[in-house]
Amino acid sequence: MKPRANLLNFEDARQTLLASAVPLNATETLPLLAALGRTLAQAIMSPISVPGFDNSAMDGYALNVQNIEELPAHFPVTQRIAAGQTGTPLAPNTAARIFTGAPVPEGANVVVPQEHTQDREGSIALTHPIEQMQHIRCKGEDIAAGGLVLAAGQRLGAPHLAMLASIGVATATVFKPLNVGVFFTGDELTEPGQALAPGAIYNSNRYAINALLAQLGCTVNDYGIVRDSAEATREALSKAARENDVIITCGGVSVGEEDHVKAAVIALGSLDLWQISMKPGKPLAYGRVGQADFIGLPGNPVSAFVTFLLMARPFLLKRMGATDTALKYLTATANFDWPKPDRRREFLRVKITQDASGTPVLDLWPNQGSGVMSSLAWADGLVDLPSETKIARGDTLRYLSLSELQY
């Protein structure tokens, strides 16, 4: 079987969505600790070299070795240099007691770990072979003065903040967060803490989507539950469009008589993308309402979660200035069979475990239904399976890390 002709190819839909994502122009300068998770708006060059001086990578002895091929029987220890101190020039074939991070004295060309020496009453003898410049961290070997440290478009994680701090940079100019309005459609929805009426369900999508948006650093305006009526849907869309850069909804974009979101978007703006050849997540929609982008996620919890990660997340990242929106794949061996493939591209919930030999393998959650939220709470990855593809135990599969997709 082939995918229905009116369903959009997954890659084409993703590229269309990304091509529509216009980065923000608004920026702000923040202290480093306040910039975590934000995207750099300006490249940062290093004002200094890191390290700023040659220093020892070991607790041990700095030596001025004249000839590595003809070593003296012992090296007199003439000084002691701790981190933060500066020694004096080291005479030929002498040693300085030195500690990790301490500046290497002028003339030193080898650092020997203390466990590779023997104490000879004011001198040391070597017990292991040595090499020129061993265990010396050279000035600028990490970062060169004037060199590019981080490019514009880089999302700032903990290692990036540490790198900026290491060159003395205290602030970063970053893109301002997006204002994202969210609402959730359906007369059946009930908030946790309230009693469930017959036929009602709890609104789990609200908590998933709000949490995912918060992890991206978006400013979220949550308009709650919108009941199934054309008028209520148009009112909610109009209000959200006036107050936000992007609108994200859950539900109401399929083909049922009570699915009012699609019609409301068309009436108030434009619908540029609808129905993707992917499972779960077919009803995904994209368009515009006023000056705001609109992304309509499916109502089923797994479909909403997966399409947010694969479609909405890269769109939002690009709008916030990020340049890296590519899917990052890993590979592992299947510990299951998948004999009945779908005509759509499938994303299967899996977890990395180990077989009897200790080899990493992918286990499959037994119920891959689009409403089975327990599969996502259990899983740590999504197998990306092309349409009409079977899996046999032992096959090598490519998958996406869920933790990477939520960063």
C-alpha cells in the first residue's frame, strides 16, 4: 500500500514548517545564569587565551630536561609552586615541585607525576620514561585569544555557560523568548482534581505541552479548555493571535463534525499545511491567524506529544534564533519483531535495555496506540520507521532520543 495521495510526506512537511519559521529580532542581554536555555543573538569571541599560561596537568615535578635520551640520575628540587603562585626560571636538569594548575616555570619542558618518581633527599629520580612537554597544558590550547567561542544561533546549555565564564564573559546577548498561546479543545476535557462526568477524560495534554514549552524557554499564555463550538473556537483563536507570536492548540484539527479549529483558522487566516503521512500524528496543521503562527496538534496524547517534538519544537527553536534543528539519530539492535508495517512513516516508542550478553538492544512497548500515554512515560526513544517497513529481531534500527528531543 502507498500513503494516501492527500497526505503530506513527513520530510516535506517538516521542511515547509521550518521554512515558515521567521526568527525573532528582539534581543536582550542577560547575566550568564539567567541565559540558560536561551539562544545567542551575537557571536562571542574570546578576549583571552585559555589557559592563559602554560600550566601543570598533574601533581608532580616540573623538569628542565636538557637531553631526554641521556637523563641524569637525579634532579635537584629547587622550588615549590602551588596553584596561584609563580615560580622562578628553572635551571637545566633541575626540578620544581608543582601542583595541578600551577604555572610551569620558565625553562620547564616536562611534568612528571609524583607517582613516577622516587624521593632522594632533596632530589628526585625518575621511575618511568618521559616525553617532551608531557602533562603540560599549553597557553591557548583550549581557546585562543580573539578566536570564535560560540556562534550566533547556539542554544546555551551548562557547558556553554561554563565556557563563557572561563573567558571572563559575564553576560550574553540572546533572543527574547517567544510568547506562545495554548488552548485545548473538547467538551470531554476535565482538569485534574475535578470529578469526571460520564464520557469525560482528564486534560493531560495541557501538562505535557506546557512543560515542553517551558523547557524550550517560551513564555506560555494558557487559555485552558475551549468547548466544542465554532464561535468559542474563533473567539479563542482571535484573542490568542492578538496576544502571542505563536498559537498552539490540541484537538479540533481532524475531520469530525466537532473539530472546529481547522475551519476557524481558515476563516480567520490561512491553513498552509494539514495532515501528515506519519503515525502517530496525522492531523497536524500549520497556518497563520493575524500576525501569529498557528500549529494545531492532534488531540490524542501520544500524537500531540510526538508531533510537538518532531514538528513544533524545531519550528519554535528556529523562531527563537536557533540554527541547529536537525534530528539527531542513534542506532541500536531491535529486540522485537514488527511484522505489520503501516503505509505511513511510524514512530515507535522504545527503551534501551540489554540482552543476556550485555549488548544494548531496543525493547518495544506492546501497545503503540496514539492514546497510550504510559508508552511515553516508559520510553526513552522513538524508532523512526519508513513506511511499509517490517522489523525482525536483530535488525539495526535508527532511533531518536526522547531526552535529546526535550532539551
